[in-house]
Amino acid sequence: MEGDIISRAYIQNFFRLSESEQDNYLLNQIMSHLILKEYQHNSFIYRIGDEANQIFFIESGTVLVRGKDGGIINEIQAGRYFGEHSALTGIKRRSDVQTRGTVRVYELDKETLLELTKQHPEVYGMFLHKVYKQSAEQYRKLIKLLNLKRGIVSRGVKKKITLPSLIINYSFVTLVFLLILLFAPNPAPDPVMVKLYPVWLCIPVLFMVVYMLKTQRAMETLVISTMLVMLLHSKTDFLGKFTEYLLFKTSNVLDIIIILLLMGSMSRLFSASGSINALKHLVQRKIKSAKGTLFAGFISMVLIALDEHLSILINATCFKPHLDSKGVPREKAAIVIGYTPSALCILSPFSTIGIYLAGVIAMATGDRYIFPEVVGFNFGAIFSAIFILLLIMGKIPVIGGLRQAEIRVKKGGPLWPEGTEANEHEDEDEHSRGLLLNLLLPVSIFIVSSIITGTLASGTFQVNVLYGLMITLLFIFLLYCFQMYMTPDQFFKHMIYGIEDMIAPVVIFTVGKCFAYALADLGFTVWLSDLVHNLIGGQDWLLAPIIFSVAVLIGILFNDHWAMYAICIPIAVGLAASFNGNNALYLGAVCSAGLLSYEIAPGNISFIGTMLGVHPICYYRAKLPYIIAITTLSLCAFVAAGLLG
């Protein structure tokens, strides 16, 4: 459409009208009922709950479609239409439509539209098909994200849970509880002074392994295992003991818990701001090669290494279409975009996982400033980042599933493997094109303000993430609300939704620490240290690779690196004290194991596969040989570090 008058040919083609006399009459009726209206910047064309009496055609300008939470769910530009679904079905408006800049639209009344659908049922079918297609795709992505984000759901959710299986599981739990109540030694005022036989010390750990293998439900396993430790402490008062540990063992890291919750809020606000798609269009305009696009994706993930899942969502949206246009196999794109955020975030003190690790490490060591030193020994993440860069530059041998993918594409096959639920091109109006600065500017302010406030408070170079977060959230509030991307009420709703996203890591953080500390108070760490001393026979250099190997196995077992960190970090610190070893080295071994075990275990492949448009199993087969190679190389690095002291 061009000019001030909507094209008669456009309307005829849009509604699929022929040159027949009847259709010409209908076309004249439509044209006579079109009403031109002009809306100023940030005006609402309609709001949620309004009566649906029109369908709208955009003559010029752009409108934003906002959901109930205020987030931008669509952007519609000149030459397109909106409002047809509610007008046809008779339901009230289910979204807000807001203008960006001055917008001119033609309104077509509901009566004329209904008359048209009676005479041309295929028009109704066209509208309905479009709505169904978009809704189904958004629903599929949303469910994948909610179910798989942050490892809350383990592999066990895919199993059918029957009443007999529940009875068997909890009969086993009851039996173990009764065994401890009846036969375990009575608790003493100071449990540390009571040397329990190793069989009692090992029961909670063995139970954890068996129950996890049986149910594959990480959160449930951790909670029940913690209850068993509390039984060994206090028999029938195990709930009181659990409460005591929750209150006193985590009270010194409440700031870490608050930071985790606020990080979830900030991630949610970024996702809702509508700024993500601006990066996509910038990439499409400026970058011409496949290698350049992959490298730009890597740089983007460095800049927004705040939350691995947020980074995957942003970069999948921004870079996947351009990588498709350059003929990059989806498996390769998935390795770069799906694996890189995990490696980068675990190295960053400003990311959710980095803050989580800093909190767990602070509780275990009493040292809040050791995390940068631990990063230097996180060989798994360092090697992973190097691997991604070499893969982008074409310096890594192509093997396994990735080789099969490249051969498929070179022979003229599709970019994605058979069985992938993906379309080659997404609709242009499926995502909103916001302002890139609305993402990059808050990230920059977060990093700079954290450094400045931490340095001013301590007098030396330090990072105060809590102060940085508070300053950044205030800035985001002013930025987004004054730009009318969201109202103040919607801002705080997004904060609450983001806090909900972080509840699972916080629960694992607190329960996992209770488990580890309560077990250590029973003497488990002392017994384990003696056992390891006897096994390695004075060869202390073996401790780092042993910790790394065991932590990898535990991480794979749990399929949840959050839980593995909460359990293994205190044990690693206890072993370091027993051997008078390097805390940072052993903690680096646990951190490396968490990253690599998370990639080896298949728990996250459905999420990555969905976001990158590749069959999850094919993605897993493509990356697995490289992850195993990085794991082996990391093990060798920990052997070398142990030998060098």
C-alpha cells in the first residue's frame, strides 16, 4: 500500500475476490466501509477487554501487540492487518495494541467482515489457519521453556508415574526411615564428637544415588536425602533439625539469595522489553558471511553472559535466520549458540550461575572473594570457549554427527535433519523489533555500577553485584516505563515472574547446603578424607582429577548442575582442608565438572533443539564427541595442575 488511499487492488487480492459481479459488489461495499484513522505515538488502538467491532489494516507506521503481562508479543508493520480473530469469533480483545510513532489505519466494521466470510468461507479459513499456526508455535516454545528452564524438570518427568510405582518408591523411603529410627545410634548434644560407623554415614549418600537412578527426580531426591541426614542427627525431631539448618546455615548468604532472585527479574525484563529482535535485523544488514555471523553470535553471548537460558533465547532468535541464509547446518548453529552461553556464564561473576557458585563457595570457604581465582582453574569452561572459537574459524576436525550434517547440506539436503519440527523461514511479524540499546545499555550499567560500588565500599577493586543490580533495575524501570514499553504495574509483574523463575535454584541452594553441612557435621568429610588418604597413598596430586571425575559422574546422575554444586563444593573444600591443598584448584574441578556433566547428560537437549530448530537427538550426537574430548582434556589439565602443586 502506498499513499494516503488504500489500494483497491490490495483489498481485492487480500480477500481473494474475483472479477465477478458479485465479488465486485462486495469489494465496493468493503471500500465504502473503510474508515481512515490516525493515532499518535504510544496511543492504544484497543485494550484488553474491549469489544471487538473492527478489523484493522495498517496504511503507515508500526503497532505493538502486548499480552496480559505487558510484554511485547508481536510487531505489525504497514501493509498488514490485525484484530481479525476477535472480530470473527465475537470474544473481547485479548491483547493491547499500541502505536510506535504516528500510525494510520483503515478500520473495517465487523458486520461487513462477517458478511464477507459468509460469502467466502475460505477467508475465514485463512484467518483461522494463521491464528492457529502462530498460537501453536508460541505455545510449543513456551511449554518447552517452562518445563526445561534451569533444570527444574529432570528426565523422570518423561516417565509415566503410576500408583503402584509411587507405592513402591515411598515404601522404600519408609523402610529406610524406619531402619535409621530403630537401629542408628542415638544423637548426642554435639554430633561431631560422635563417630558414627561408615555404614550410617553412607546411607544418605547411597540412598541418594539409588533413588535418583530409580526416579530421576532431582529435587525430590535431594529433599528426602536431607531428611535422612536430619534423622541421623536428631531421630524424631528431624523436622526441627532441618529448620535449624535452614535458618542458621544460610543466614550469612541471604544477600546471595536476594541477588539470585533479582537476577531472574532482570532477565525477565530484558526478555519482555522487545529489544531482542533489533539485534537480529542488525546482523542481517551488516554481516555477510557464515563465519562472521557465528563470530558475531559469540561476541553477542560474551556481552550478555548474564543467564545462559536468556542468552540462548536471544541469540537463537537473532542469529538462526541469518545462519540459515548462509547455509550453516542447524547442528553446528546449535552447538555454537546452545553450548557457548553455559561456558561463558560459569566464568562470569555477573551471571546467575556465577553468583550461585560464588554463594555456595562463600558458604563453604568463608571467602567471598575467591571466585576469580577459581575461574582460573575452571579448565572445562576455558577449553569449551576455545573450542567454540576454533569451531567457528574452521580449525576443529568435523566428526560424528556434525560431519554427517555438513555432508547432508553439501549434497543439497536440508539445513536440519529429518524429524526436525522447524520451518525454513519464520514470519516477519512473529517477533518484535525493539531498541538494541534497551538491552546493551542496562547490561553495561549493571557491570560498571557493580564494579564502582564494590570498589568504593572496600577501597580496593571489588564487585558488589547487589548494589549493581539495584541501580540497574531502577534504571530499567525509568527506561522502559518512560519509553512506554511497559507500565509501572507491568514492570513489577515482570519482576515477580522473574523471581518465580529463580525459585528452583534458590531451593536447591538452601536444601543442598543443609544436606552437605549436616552430613559433614556427622563426620562424613573426616571419614571421606581418611578414605581418600588411604586410597591415594600420599599421591596428593591425584585429588584434583579424582574430585573432577566423581563430580562429573554425580552431575550426570542428577542431570542438574545446580544440585551437584550444592553437594560437591562443601565436600571439595573439606578435602582441600584435610590435604592442606589449593581450594581454588579443587573448586575449579567441581565447576568444570558441573559444566561438562550438564552437556553430557541429555537433560537440556530438548530445550536447545526447540529454540534452534534441530532434532534434539541429532544435536546431542553432533556435540557429544567434542564434549567427551573436552572432558578428557580437562582431566589431563587437572592431573598436570595437581603435579605442579
